[in-house]
Amino acid sequence: SLSSKTQSSPPTLSIDIDNPASVKRQLAQLFDVSLKTIVPDEEDVVPLVDVCTAKTGSVKFGDYQCNNAMGIWSKLKGKETGFKGPPAIGQAIIKNLPPSEMIDSCSLAGPGFVNVVLSKHWIAQSVQRMLNDGIDTWAPRLPIRRAMVDFSSPNIAKEMHVGHLRSTIIGDTLARMLEFSRVELVTRRNHVGDWGTQFGMLIEYLFEKFPNQEDVSETAIGDLQAFYKASKVRFDDDPEFKLRAQQAVVLLQSGDTRYRKAWQQICDISRAEFDKVYQRLGVQLEEMGESFYNPYIPGVIEKLDKLGLVEDSDGARVIYVEGVNIPIIAVKRDGGYNYFSTDLASLWYRLNKEKLEWIVYVTDIGQQQHFDMLYKAFRRAGWLPRNENAYPKCTHIGFGLVLGNDGKRFRSRSSEVVRLVDLLDEAKRRCKTALLERDTTNDWSEEEIERTSEAIGYGAVKYADLKINRLTNYKFDFDQMLSDKGNTAVYLLYAHARICSIIRKSGKDIEEVKKNGVIVLDHESERLLGLHILQFPEVFEEACSNLLPSVLCDYLYTLAEIFTKKFYSNCQVVGTPEETSRLLLCEATAVVMRKCFYLLGIEPVYKL
Ligand code: ARG
């Protein structure tokens, strides 16, 4: 009959975060006092506090629980302590809790779980304080000042595919999460693939197509991916062209003006295409492509060599790292550099020149080994601490594939590549059609329709990606993501708009209500909503510690559900004696929802 179980498994990345607004942490502090009193000599006893969850059908005994009794019992066994078993320890934990306005009551369950029922007055006051002081007072603090998220990072002239879209969406959210955690400088780095042997081929093809370099323009080239393919065909079919392309690489690297200019032209055209995607998604990135690090490569490899890390292998220069049987190829047999050489130089630059404390790389899980080897090489060199959780720290954030409806890798119908801009435009177009159908009264302005269909369409694409655990593959399905039912951005944005319209319909100025009104949580549904609002800080901490946006999405969805299905269907707001308090609860819900939307990069909607 053990009904309470711990909710979340412990975070996989243990991270030192200061989070005073977290209910869990506030309770943990109280329990810490109690534990120090009853087992003063057990130094490694830390309070284990978690949310109580009730599986359907079972009773919930509290809001939170402290799970230390069993662990302490097994430590004390055999020692002379006077405790007769875990329940006695549980009782002692309760008895020695310092008095606190947070707690309404405590009880013992099962073999020694201490259940805590929070005081509804305290919940109400805490929510009210957040409303008055702003939700940013609920932000935690990470112990670092400079972080970087390396994300999006498409390759020039090659396909910017749905994998890059995932990286862009996830990376932007992670950067927002770090910013909310008061990291002073969060750099959003676009490590574009703007270097490499493909440029020789592209440049030679460009010269063939446009003997007059002045004629090169985006409109003249049209589709750069098609251009890439055509040049690849030339490269594979004509040995003479191939030779010229190889020489072109050398000329480009030696800084020949004409070749440099052609390279620049190709990069500019690609960049314009990437920017269309970023502009639609509202994502800001600072580009520092692979080419930037080229001059640093020889020096970094030399430093690694001096440390004894670099070996010869068949004329190539390689680095072995712990636990991996293939080496890093730092310099190819022909003396050239590769993707890895660049990452060696760029990580060195980021640690030494940019003085970053936490660098987060966001790519598909296919590159996990690449980053694992990179970090291991840096640990071997003593350039990163042996302890993976110490700063400066590097983390690879991998994600799964985007699949089409058929369960295969996402492709458009013609089995050609999918242009991301087209994909986003399609999402917007579908939303616009749906909006126009809803708007039977025609009270939406042209501009409102545009703005709202963008917010919902792009928001839906982002949310569909963020809500699933990033490591799993997911199906790209317009019908599913644009449905107004279930866990979708459309549902959430509408829920938010509905809250706003309740407040509007009351005819009250919410700022005035905030000044004089008091939140009261007498109804069970009011209390449930208040408590969920108050759990934002600890949920955010969990999302941030594991760099898992899906945790935030689950929270947001539950918030919308509690509001709609519990609070709003049980508690009438406008025209009741509780109106003031309930308007404040509506506002608090909307504020937390908007913070979640912001963190997820979604533009809120205020009108239905
Ligand atoms: N351009 C790479 C790709 O498209 C991603 C780069 C990720 N960042 C890095 N520093 N390696 O797969």
C-alpha cells in the first residue's frame, strides 16, 4: 500500500546551481536541519526530498516527501542508537523539523517516508510575491559567467537539412535557458562548414558558369544545392576538372584574391539562405565558421605534439584517446586538415581566447563519438579537468533523427532534399487557412492574421521538436503538430489566449488587482494550480541541469491542463466573490506560461 513514489530519476549531469525559489530546495534545507540533529555524526547524509506522485487510483498523502529514513537505518544498523527501525527514524525526522510557515502537516507512510503537506497560505503568498516582483526573481543561478552554445552550424553550399533545424531549435532554447540562469555571457555560435576541399570544385564550377565574376549573384545561381550537385557531377566525370578543382583548393588556401572572392560569393549566397530560416524562427546566431580557425590549427597541433600526444601513423598525424580504438586524425597523410583538426583548434580557441567556462555542442547523436574523442584528447592534454563536471566543461547534446510519416528519414515527396524555408512557410500557410476559417466575424486585421499564423505555425514546428526527449527520433507530421488538441503548441497558445481573454472580460485592470488583491486557495483546484505554478523553479532547474527542454514542455502542458480541466471548469472567475483572487491566479498562470514560451522560443498569442 505504498502510494508515494519518487518522481524523477536523479539528474545525469550533476550541476551546481543556486535555486532559492525551488520548493524542493527550501524543504531540503528544513530537513537538513532535522537530519543534522538526529544523526550529527553521519556527514554524508543529504536530504532526499522529492515531489509525491500518485499513480491513478491511489491516494496521495502529501505534496512532497523526504526519503531519508531507510538509508539512515541501513547506515546505523549495528550501531548503538536507540532507533528501532526506519519508521522510528521517520518520526524523529518529523519531530526535529524546525517550525516553518511552509508546512501545514507531516505524516509517516510505508516503511518511513515522511510526507509533507504544504500550507496553502504559504503557496498563495509565494505565488503572489512572484506576481509582484516578477518571474525573473525565480531564476536560478549557475556558477559560471561565460557559456557558449555551438548550434545550427550548417555547411555552406551543402544541404541545410532537418537535422540542422533540430539543432537550431534545441540550441536556441538551451541558450535561452542558460541566459535565464543568469550566465552573464551566452554566445550563440554558428560553426558553419565554410572550409574544406568541396570549395575547390565549387569555385572552378563557378568560374565555368560565370566567366565574368561580376555576374555572380543569388538570383543567377538560383539553387545553391543544385549548383553543388552539378559541380560534383563535373568533378566525378572529368579528370581534368578534378585536377583544376584540387589546385583551386591550394590557391584558395594561399589567399589568391580571385579565389578568395569566389569563395566569399558562394558563402554569401548560402548565408542569405540560412538567414531566411533564422529570421522565420527568430533565432540569433553569431557566425564564426570553420575557416576562422584555419590559421590556429598548426599551432594547436604543435602544442599537442610537445605534450607527447601526437603520433605518426602511415604518414598521418594521429592522437589516441582512452577507451577508443580508432585515433583522431589531426593531420591527413597529404598534410591537409579535416573537420577534426578544426575542432581541435576551435576548442582550444574557445577555452583560451574566449575563456569560456561551459561549451555546449548541439548536433545529431551520430557525432557523439567525435565529441567524446575531442574532450578526451583535451583531458589527456590537461586542457580540460579530469572531473567531467568541473569547469571549464564541454557537453555534447545529441539528438535523434527527424522521420517522415513513413517512418523513414524525412524527405520531401520528390525524394529531393527539403528546403527548410519551404517547410516553415507551409506551417504558416496551414495556420493561416485555419485562422481564416475560425474568423467568421472578420474582426482580425490582415496584420493580426499574419502575425498569429507565424506565431502558431513556427511555434508548432519548434514545440513538436522540443517536447520529445531529444535523444529519440520523431515524426515530422504537420497534421499532428498543428492539431488544437493534445500536447501541441496550438493547444498551449490557445490556452494562454483564453486566460488573457478571461482577464480582459473581467474589465479589471490587472495591475490594479495585483496591488490590492489577495490570493486565496480554498478550492482544491485553486490549490492544485497554485502549487503547480510554484513548482516552476524546480522544474526549470531539472530541465537546465540535464539540458532537456522536454522537461519544460511537460510542465507547460500540465500547467495548461490543470488550468483548463481543473481550475477553469470548477472555479468560475468573473462575477464571483472570489473574482479578485482568481484573476490573480489567471495572471500568474499566464506569466509562467509566457516565461515557458519565451524559453522555448515561442511567440505568445493573446487573442483567440
Ligand atoms: N557542420 C557540422 C554538421 O553539419 C556541425 C558542426 C558542429 N560544431 C562543431 N564545432 N563541430 O554536421
